[in-house]
Amino acid sequence: MYRFFWRVVKAEALKKHRTTFHSKLVYFSMLIWPILTFAVAYFTYKPFKLSAGAEKVGYLNDNNLVIFILIGYIAHMFFHSLVQSAWGFSSERFWGTLELIYLSPASRLAFVLGNAISSLFENVWLFIIFAIMMFQFYGELYFPGIGLTVIGTITLIIPAIAWGMFLNALFLFSRDTRILFTILEEPMELFGGVKLPVAIFPLWAKIISYIFPLTYSIKILRRIFLKGEELVQLLPILALISLVTLIMIIITILLLKSGEKYAKKTGNMALF
């Protein structure tokens, strides 16, 4: 059973790769666009004295500004690529692919998982290479050891994949995906703490911030690599992001089951 599940995941990931990444220009744009957005964020900060905000964000200073922004943008690239992918994934409904999936014994969950995994790693690897190069030359990066580095990586990758699965299911059964894309794209970057620390936001903005799993991933990475916190100090937020990830997976499963049931009953794929 599990072997068949992962075969479906692999097949969907390969299909996504062949239909999306078919030109060298695609890979070139994947590197250039993040670098330009990073440069805009960096030079927006640069004219200001960051020591003025030390009361609320004590670990942010002029020396580690590059690292602060890079961590935010690396995490954002993971989640942003999945919002973009989910928007394109909704076209599966119009191409007839979804009907073929429903007629087959293939796992619906494996279908959305394969798409999410493919989109995630193919969209971020070039920017990660750029970020590693920047880490070598700029800023103050605290190396916490292999254990916490692995934990930080897991708390970025797993929630991002769960977010992608949730969005794929959401966009798949939505009548108007443009509205969802608009709601999720720019606000996620603004309220997720990519360029601005969540700590300086007013209360209403903080409430919006914690809707997005990106916020938790960025906070964990910055607390590990900029503040040098230990595992014991991270346990509350690690438990919180684990709960958020589990909730997203459960909602994804419920959406897939509800959407399929509705489609079989009415012949309409637009659940909402």
C-alpha cells in the first residue's frame, strides 16, 4: 500500500517537473527574481540605524542584517513557491486530469503531496545556493550544531510541504482561485515577518501573522541562527508549529474527501 502511495507521489512530481520546468529561462528567472527582491529589502533597511529597534528585536543589528533578511527570504521562497504552484495546480480541474485521478485507485493525498514536493525543491534550490554564498561573506551567523540545524531545516520543509498540500486541495476545488491567490500571496510576505520582525507589529497585525505557518518557521530559524537559543527554549514554538502542520494535513484530507464526494454527487468540481 505504502509502496503504491510513493509511486503516485513520484509520478506526480515528475509530471510537474516536465510540464513546468521546460526551459533554461525558467531556471534563470528562479535565481534572478529572488536576488532582486532581496536587494530591495536590504537597501530599504540600510539607511536606518537598527539599534533604535533594539528594545523589541534585540538580536537585530547592522552586522547581521544580511543574515536576518536572508533567513526571511529563504523561508518565504519555500512557502511562496507553493502558493504559485497551487494557483497553477487548479488548472488540473479544467484539463481533465482530476477526473482521471478520481477514476483511478491512486491516492488523492499522494497526488497533492507529489505536486507540493516537486514545486518546493525545484523553486528554491538556486536561491539556497545564493544564500549560502552570502552567508560566507556577510553578517554574523551562529552555528548551533548539527542537531539544531537539522531541527531548523525540518521545521521549514515539513510545514512548507503541508502548506502546499493544503493550498493544492483548496485551489483545486475553488471557483475563483484569483481571489485566494491575492489573499495569500502579498499578505503572507508582509505579515509573515519576512522583511519586518513580527515583534514590532501592532496586536491586530500579529494575529494575522500567526495565521500563516511561515511566521513560525521564520521565528524558529532566526532564534536558532541569530539568537543561538537551545532546544529547551524552542520547545513551545516547536510544539506549536507541529500542531499547525497537523491541522493543515487534517484539513487537506477533509477537503479532498469533501471535494470528491461533492463532485460525484453534482458533477461540479467547484466545492466553494
